[in-house]
Amino acid sequence: MQRVEADIAISISDLKKNLSNVIRETRDEAVAILNHNKVASYLLPAKLYEDLMDRLEDLEIAEIIKSRANETPIKVELNEL
């Protein structure tokens, strides 16, 4: 069975009929969009999407830092850059 990663779900046909209302009423929440009772997509508020992208970027940077933790440092003077 497919997991629904949102507290709110709506069918594609209902979303088409009421897009403005759905966006207004679910202002700060993710909405699962269903097609034949299966999740086809998610509708995310802009702020939530931006925060998610920032978090992913932070995780990618953390992985780079971990991968370089055991490298030998190279001393560089600022005027050499």
C-alpha cells in the first residue's frame, strides 16, 4: 500500500474544480494529489518547498564536509587566492 506523506489529500478532479480554494485553505500544509486513489503528486506551499530545498542543500554540504574530514590541509595565504 502506498504511503501518503500529507495530512490532506484531494483528487485531481476536485483540485481542478477548486484550485484557488485548495491553495487558500491549505496555506501552510502539503496536499497529496490523488489519481485513482494513488498519490500522483504533492502540492506544497512555496515556503515549505523553499525550506525543503534549503535542508537538502545543507545535507549535501554536510556530506561534502564529512568526506573531506580526513584530508590533509593545505596552507594557503589570502593573497595567493
